[in-house]
Amino acid sequence: MQGTSRILIRNNALERPPTVERPVHRPALLRQSSSLRVPHGSPVSHSPHVGAFLPQKLSQQEKQEKQCRYRNPVAEEIVETPTEEETDCTDTEDENYIQELTIARLSFALDAREHEELELEKDSVYGAALLMPQLARSARWHKYLTIEAAWSLLLNWCNAAMQFWLLQALAKEDMIYAPFGGGMWLCNFGEGHLGPSGTVIDSPGRLYAFTDWDVRNFLRHSLVQFLPDQAHAVRDVVDPGEYGVNSHTCRYFCVTIFVISTIKEFYLIINMARLLYFVPTMAECWLEKADAEKERCNGETALPESLHVCSETQQYLNLVHVKIAGIPLCWKLISIIVVLLPKIIIWKLTLQTGTTFLMNTAGSSDQILNAVALTFILSIDELICEILLSRSTKIMLAKCDSFPLHQVADHEQTDEELLDLLDKNSKGCKVWSMKDFVLMIPSRLAITAVITALLIADYYHEHCNWSEEDGWVSKPVFLPEDSSFSFWNTVLPDVFPPTQHHTPFWQMPIQRNYSESESFV
């Protein structure tokens, strides 16, 4: 049998232990094995270390065990490499750690970002009315900034006046001109219910818009007047139909869509109120020199392309930092009275007048168009900002930074702290509280539903009466004494209603057949 040669990897850095000397039998064994002929299957009895059978074909494991018998553990470096299963486990643990760390960072960012900063409305004249006076004050009433501040306040007043005038016109239409035109509150007049003439609307063929129904009543009344002897026959033959809503479901959906379009304004009002509350009540400067190091870290403020700011102007603008800072008490009061309070009144009037207007609209197509058109009123401030506001003011609005509610240091967390917060607050069903289940309800959807329900309930409470037989029907309608409609009649119609006659010109009749109904013209 021929001797087998082996190549041993020796590590010179390893030192042989001085006190341990082990006899090496490999040279003698190799010499003996090289000079002996050992048939396959015969025992080798010349070596005290190898006395087992040599199989005809050794397996890989047996070859490794045999090689280990001849190794010198002192002179040879044994490198332990991880198995494939251990490598897979390590990679899996790394991936899980990275995934959990990413989830922890995202959870912390989403939890802290929503209430972290407050900012001005950069696309509205309301934001300019808050910003420009404070910039003029910070610049010691520089002529240029003072003129811009005056223009911003003037445009804010024009915006409030236009919005209020449009809403007053809608309210006057429902409360003054509609009674003069013979109109009543629509309530639940419609198919399957009683109409304003007291007859049941048993089919869509008897359902008309108010103008058509009014004309048909006028013709019937004229025939009765011209043919008094045949009044009975005229009433039997001529059916003026009834006035009612085409679809109650479409009407409620249109009111809901209209309320959704106003929710953005609701949150903008809350943001402005919080800003005026949290900003320090002291005279602080809103202009300062830009920090070059901070600008390099955060990047330059990107201005909208619509402003067409050249590169040279942009370089000078990058040297100035516009921020929200402290406001003196007198200016806080002025901002509340001139900016915040009109914004609240306009939003309240839009909801109140718009809901009444939509609830008194009978046709489905008219309801959809009116719901879309009413949203235009609340966007007039953005239209004025885009068209009438000066370019300089819009540049200042774009450069103004938001106001942080917390110090930046309060939100610096290490990866270990973020993982601890994730384990403590976000894992498992045991850490869930009643507050967490409440947070599962979408807040904006809930607010929209509550506001819509309150507005519809207020309409029925103010203008309709409930009857078990007839359902919701209109209250008696009184003619106004004149066409005057003041500011207080618009803002608080329940407290300051317009003056009316004491005798109603229309009230809900008892149920009857159309041949017995009278004409209301």
C-alpha cells in the first residue's frame, strides 16, 4: 500500500507549549506503512494507533476521522467555519433586527410628527395677514414691508367681505325671497310622503320642481276663477301634482360631501388658533441671519417655480431666515379679531347656509351641482392669494419656517431607545388600552359624520314639524315685513330672526285627494 502524503497548514504565530511534549508516531508509521503491502480487508497490526479494518472504500467522514489521527494539534491551526445553517440563522437575525428598527423609527416619526410643528397657510391670504405685519414690525416698520403688510390686511378684509356677502345672499334667498315667492321648507316632501298641497305623492308622475308646481297651481287657480260654475270639474280633471325632493338619499350624500369639503377649513382654524396660543406673547424678531451650516445640512428653501425667482435673487434670499417667533399681546388680539374670528364666522355661515340651501334643493342634479359650487366660497382666499397677492409677499410666505412645539433635543432617540419604545407600546394585545381602540376610529371621518348629523338635525328642528301620520313636514311659513336682512340676521338667525307677519300665508293642510286640494298662489 502506498503512503498517503498530507499538506499541513502551520501557523507560525502559534507557539508550542514549552511544558507539553507529545510523541509523534506519524514518521515511523508512515515508514512502516510505506514498506508494507497490506491487502484490502486485512488488519494492520504493526502500528499501535491504527488497528481497525481498512474498508475497500472509505466514506468522507471516515477519511476526516483518519486524517485527524495524524494531525499535530500544536503545530496546526484549526479554523472553525460556521455551517450553512448557522450562517442562515445569523442572516435571519440581522434582517429581523433591521426590520424591527425600521418599524420603530417609522412608528416614532408618525407618532411625533403630527403635533410637532405649526405653520402658516402659505397658499392663503390669511397666512399673509398674519405674517407680513410681524415682518414689518421685526424690520422696524420699514417702508417696503409696511406697505406689503397693509396690502395683506386689506386683501384679507376684502376676502372676508366677499365671502360674507355671498353667504348672506344665499341666506336671504331662503329666508326672505322664498316666502315672498310662495315657497315653504322642503323637509321630507317627496315620493311616498305628503306634499305641500296635502295629497300623497304616490308616483313620480305627480312630483315636480317648485317652479313647475307653482305654475300648474296658478293655471288651476285661474281656471277655477274664470269658470266658477265648473270649479268642481276643473278640480277633478286638473291635477297640479306636488312639490317634493327627488331622492332623500342623494340629498344626504350631497350634504355629507359638502361637509367633507369644509373639514380642511376646520383644521386650518384649529391650526391658527393653536399657533396664536403657543407662540410666546412677547416681541421677538421674525427675521434673522441664516445659519450657513444649518442651511447646508437642511438644504436651501425651495421656492415655487411660479414665482420665477432668478438665481442671484435666490442667493440673497438664502442669507435671510424667516421664522415664526413671539408676538406682542396687542398684535395677538388684532390677529384674533381681524384674521381668526372672521375665518370662524365664515366657516360657520358656510356650513349653516350651505346645508339649508342643499336641504331645500329638490332635484338630484341641482343638489350635486350646488354641493360642488358651495365649496368655491371657502376657496376665495386661495384665489385672492394666487391672483392679487404681491410676488414679494408670496416669497416671504414660501420662506417662512414652521413653529416647533417641542425642542429638537426632546425627539432625539437612539436605536436602542426606539426599540424599547416599540416593545413597550406597540407589541402584543396586552399593551392595548381603550384609548388605542378609540384611535382606530378615523378622527376626520368621525368629525365629518358628527357635523353632518348636527347640521341636518338643526335643519329639521328649526324648519320642520314631526307628525306620526305625515312624517317631517314644513312649519307654517310667514311673510317677512320687508326685504331687509341685517348682519345679525345672517350670523345668528335663531337669536335675531327677520321681522315677519303674525299670520302664516301657508300651513300644512290635512290629508286629502287632489280634487279636494286648494291652490296656494
